[in-house]
Amino acid sequence: SGLLGVCMQKRGAFLVATSAVRYRRPISPMQRFEVHTSLAQCDERTVVFDHAFVAEGQVHARAVCRAVVKSPSGLLSPSALLGSLGLSMPTTVDPQVTEAVASLTQLDRNLKDIK
């Protein structure tokens, strides 16, 4: 999509705030695999990525990560970064990913309350 390139031009970096991983099958040492990444959600502050770890045509693990984009001048708006590429949020998102994002949001809120 070019999102990483735009972030790097603005000296930005993705900082993971919350993440959850579901392991389904093992990936052996030295086994080839691919990471299929999609943008699940974003707003003015955060971006949520869905990562599927695929080997031999099967999903071995799935991760959902909420991140902010930090630059030396402060936080960058993920939706503005997408807009600068002429992109917007996808209109169709896997309902299971939507549910996982909601759970991740609740987990983040619960963890903030722990002293």
C-alpha cells in the first residue's frame, strides 16, 4: 500500500500498544512461511493490523495488533497517512476480525486499570 514508506518519510515508526496472537499450528524452525497483513481498522490515533502466518496453504497463527504511529514531532494520524496515499479504510472486514478488534479494545481498557 505504501503506508510504511510514507511513515518512514515522516520519520515515523509503528509502536504496538496492544496485541493478541492465536497459535493454531506449529511453525517448525527454518520452515518457510508468509505473513499476510491487512489493515483492519484505523482512526485519527490508532491503526489495527490483522496478520495471518501462512505455511503450506494453511494459517498457522493469527495476530491482531493495535498501534500508534510516532514521529519526533508527536503522533501521526493513520487515517491522514492513508489519505495522503489516496487510500481509505476497506469497506469489507472479516466479522471475526471485527470481533477480535473489539476484544482487543476491551483488553486494552482492562490493562490500563491494573496498577
